[in-house]
Amino acid sequence: MGNHILSIKEKIGYGLGDAASHIVFDNVMLYMMFFYTDIFGIPAGYVGTMFLLARALDAISDPCMGLLADRTCTRWGKFRPYVLFAAIPFGIVCVFAYSTPDLSMSGKMIYAAITYTLLTLMYTVVNIPYCALGGVITADPEQRISLQSYRFVLATAGGMLSTVLMMPLVTFIGGENKALGFQGGIAVLALVAIVMLAICFATTKERVTADDANQGTMKEDLRDIWHNDQWRIVGLLTILNILAVSVRGGAMMYYVTYILGNPLVFALFLGTYSVGNLFGSALAKPLTDWKCKVSVFWWVNAIVTILSFSMYLVPINASITMFIFIFMIGVLHQLVTPIQWVMMSDTVDYGEWKNGKRLTGISFAGTLFVLKLGLALGGALIGWLLAGSGYQSGAATQNPATITSIIALFTLVPGLCYLLSAIICKRFYTLRTPLLKNILGELAAGVRRNQHEYMK
């Protein structure tokens, strides 16, 4: 496997791949619910259900993509070709998803379901190989955390580019025609994403290779990844992490519109959160150099739990105080995100040590599936809670039940997710630094553990 020291160029190049993905991912998380309900005019309850049902397809497409990538063999490697060749179709589908054809209500609902499903499929084709690529660029734990720190600094920058610039682009391109503005805005951002993915392909290299002789059938691979107990724990942490950020992010537009009473504050709110994200990504490496990354992970989740619950007590008119909370949560949430992805790479090493098979693609496919499941659950929760509380699209004011629901979505629900993450990590995740070093040492020496002999 080797302990290759990665160049700054390769770390930046790899990070640009996730910046490209976040141009779409963050848009879906922050704008798509609002776009569907207030621009395209689809009922909130339908949108929430559509978000969730699309994950049924992911249950098939994500593992299939991971299994396909694990079995791909080209002169460019297993995973890099998908990052390049799927980039243009990915960008085109983005534009279709943000288009608003003049159709009947049922026609709009069908169009939204088809284009949203295509968007999630193309995201799968690009992002599962991309995430798996991070596990084969290097096997060195310190280089991995450095690589993921660069990744999430640039991913945050991509998210900022996408979400902070989206509304100014909408206004610049469409003026009063918000539908045209959203379509044109995403077209510009999708073009930038295509270029970023091409750079990612050109600047990275796959170094950690699997022994193809040990590959089993697809059924065996799925069974083996499910039997990896630490992968299951990280998968659950991934759902909770994305559920927290997607619920808060998806509720943010409603919060600034109906709680703070000023939709124009959204860009400032989002910019504050994104700047916090940049600080958090940069802090991940020095903090994990100082303390075991698992300890950092659960302590940070515990702190952000307290902050999230405290936000619920902030008076509605205290917007300055809320900006401070948003910045701090932005720092802390993004601090644990790179750590979580390194933990997933660690579970791949653990699975190889335990079972003698390196299942990089299917491991990250499973992670992307649960991540998108968390995103869908977040969208569904927002849609259902708004619909159940009597939300009126475009109304000047909302009823008290809706106001309470929006505040809870913005504060209490994310706080509960962080609390569960802290508890689960502390209690069930075992791949701390001493055990991990032992595993990597034995893998380097060609040692495998029998499934029943691994250390607890």
C-alpha cells in the first residue's frame, strides 16, 4: 500500500471533485424544496414524499454502482473514469431538474419526479466513484485526514459558490421571472462543476489496489459489507449527520422568510454558515493531530447538540444572536464531516483485515445511499411537517402551528440528530487510533484476521 506523501496539487484536485458535487448537493438541500413549492407550484406534501420514494431506486442503483466500480479495470483505474465521463450528463440533468415547463399540475408532478430521479441517478454515477477514490489515493491515516480536510474546505467553497451565488444569479438572469432565473443560474453553476470534475480526474492517481483474485459475487460482497459492524455504525452516523444539516438547511429559507420576516437575510445567513464551514474543515487536521479523531468526533457532536437546543430558546427577533449560533454550528458541523469520511475509509481497511477482501466501491456506495437516504428523510420531514401544520405557500404570514414547526425544524430536530451521533460514536465505534495502527501494520505485512478473531 505504501505511505505516499500527497502533493498540494493532488489534494486540491481531489477536493475540486467534491466542490463540483456540492454545487448540486447543496442546491438540492437548500433550494429544491422551496423551488418546487414556491416557484414550480407543487404541493409540499407531494414533494416530501417524492424525495423519500426516490431513495427506493437508490437502494438498487447505489450498490450496483459500487459493485460496478469495484469491478472496473481501465488504464485510468477503477474510479477516476466515472468522474470524467459522467460529468457532462450530470450537468445537463441539473438544468432539466430546475426547469419549469408549462404543464398541468399532474404534469408538473410527473416531470418533477422524473427529473429529480434522473438527478439522483447521475449524482450516484459521479459521486460513488469519487468518494471511493479518496480511499485508494493513499493508505496513510495522516495523509487521509489531510486529503479529506482539503476536500471539505473546497467542498464548502463549492457549496458557497452554489448557494450564496444562486439567488443573485436568479435575479441577474431572470429578473422578475424567477423560474427562468433558477434555470439559468443552475446552468452556469453546472458548467463550473463539469470543469472541476475534469480537473479532479487529471490531477489524482489511484495507489491502493485490491487483490482481484479475492473478489466474490455481488451477493457475497453485499453480505460481507453488511457483516462489517463498524461500517454499519458509520452508516448510521452518516444518516444522522446529513439529516441534521439537511433539515436545518431546508428549513432555513422558511425560517428567514416567516420567522425573521426578511427573505433577503437568507444569503447573509447562508454566507455566515458557510464561512463557519471553511473554518471547521481547516480545523479538522490540527485537532486530530492533537487528539484521536474518534474523541474529537463525539465531543464536537455533544457541543453542537447543546448549541442546537439552545437556539430554540433564542427570541424570534434576536437575529444577531442567531447569526452567532449559525456561525458556531457551521464550524462544528464541518469539523466532524472530514473525520466521518476518514472513518469510512478506516472501515474498508478493517473489512479487508477481517475478511481478506477490500470492498472500496461497495463500501462508499452504501455510504452514499445512506447519505441520500438522510437527505430524503430531511426533505420528507420538512414537507410533511409543513403540510401537517397548515403551511400556505406564498402567504404573507403563517399560522402559529406552522411557525412552531419551522422553529423546531431549524433547532430541535438537528440537535436530536447530533445527540444520537455522540452517543452512538462513544458507545459503539471501536476503530480508535491504537487498533487502527495495528490493523494497518498487519495489512502491510500481509496478515488477515479470521472473521471471528478480530479485536473488539
